[in-house]
Amino acid sequence: MFDVHTHIWNGEAQLGKVFAGAYKNAYGDQALLKISLDEYRKNVLSKTDGAVILPIRSTKIGMDISNEYIADCCSELGDKVIGFACVDPNEPDALDRLRHAIMNLGLQGLKLAPAYQLFDPLDKKAMQIYQLAEELEIPILWHQGTTFIKEAPLKHCQPVLLDEVAKRFPRLKMIIAHMGFPWVEDTIALVRMHKNVYADVSALSGRKWKFWTTLMLASESRVVDKLLFGSDFPFDSPMESAERFRAIARWQGIPGMPSLEGIVDRLIERDTVRLLYG
């Protein structure tokens, strides 16, 4: 089991007032504002074959889980983790930051989040970042869906915006996080249309009906082999996510519909590293 969607941070200073405040309002006492390396080892690495760690940098809402911090965490945690970079397309030195993160810090992917970074995915400056990512042969993981932050522009969060990106950069592997919730149908359409587009199921284990219907539609569309397992740690844990996914797969659902158990088993056991880098 490889977890393609995890986070680690070292306090509210990295999260920023806007995100930390919205996080506390949404999760109350369950909000984890600091995650130690030992907690990450216990809850993620001891339960999986490995994981991707995702940063976020947003000048507009004050988040800065930096590339340097992620690189340091990866160095401490060892070979089971893959660190992604994040650059803010609103910054004039975004391209230089990305080059440094990949070529000097050793990070192996890029996280972008229009919801948090407040940028239009079709902006010309952003297109230059995608071009560089394609040249560097690294995947992009997109938070392309809703969030609990009211400042997020929903018009920039919809997965269908990535259709044009996928067409312009056909060699650029892209992962749409959370199945683009709530626009999962659009995400499935994109995954089906574009060879270079994948999606992860993180944050869906608590949305039982949505997950069941999403997998059924993905099965009917013949794209289940392009769906990747993710937990969205610390919002959930890999083992608990996997257990809930398997429980949902055992539902009979609508009488006459096929079983999802085999599909979920393959999803959880997928060789994600080979798909992204093989």
C-alpha cells in the first residue's frame, strides 16, 4: 500500500492564520496543528510501503510549508518517502524555486492548489510552470476541488479547467487529488480522456455514498486502474482509510450492481511509484 497524499507540518506559523483558523473551525479539537516525525512514522510509514509528502506555499493566505522543510523531513524519514515541491505561481521567481527544489533539494514532484494559492490554472504564468515540470519529467498533484477556506475561489477549483492543461502538455503526468470532490464526474471524464491524467481517492473514505458511486462510475468508464490510493494524512490515516474503503466495497449497494471488492483491493495495492515514474 503506497499513500500518494500525505502532509506534515510544524505548527501554525507554517499553516498561516487563514488556513489554521479555518482548520480549527472545521475540525475543532481534532485539528492537528503540529505533526512530529515520530507521529508520521507511526501513523504512515509503519502502515504503508511508502508515501508522498506534500508541501504548500501560498503568499496570498500566508501558508509556507516550504520545500526546504519537506526535503529535510524526507532526509530524516528515509527512502520510503517521496517529497514533492510547491511553488506559488503568483511569485516572479516561481520557476527558479521549482528548479532549485528539484535539482538541488532532490524533490520529485510538484503540488499546486489554486484553491489555496488563488490563481487561475489557465494563467500564462502558471503555464510556464507546467512547461518546466514537463521538461523536468516530474508529476503534478493538484488540489483541484473544494476546501473549508472561504477565501478560495471556487471558479478556479473545478477539475474541468485541467482539460486544457492536459492537452497542451501531454507528457506531463497529473494527479487530481480527492477525485476533484465534489466534481468527481468531471474528474472521471478527464482521466478517461487523457492518458497523462490520474486521480487519487484521498478524503473520500468518510463520504461513503460518494465513494461507492465514484468507484462504480469509474468502473463503468474503465478508468479504475488510473485511480490512486491516498489518505490525506493527518486528516485521516492510511490504515483507517483502507479499512473504510474495503467496508464500503462490501456493500451490495443497488441490487444487481457488480461487487467493488476486487476493485478496491487493486486500488489499495496499486504500484503507484511505477505508474508515476516508470
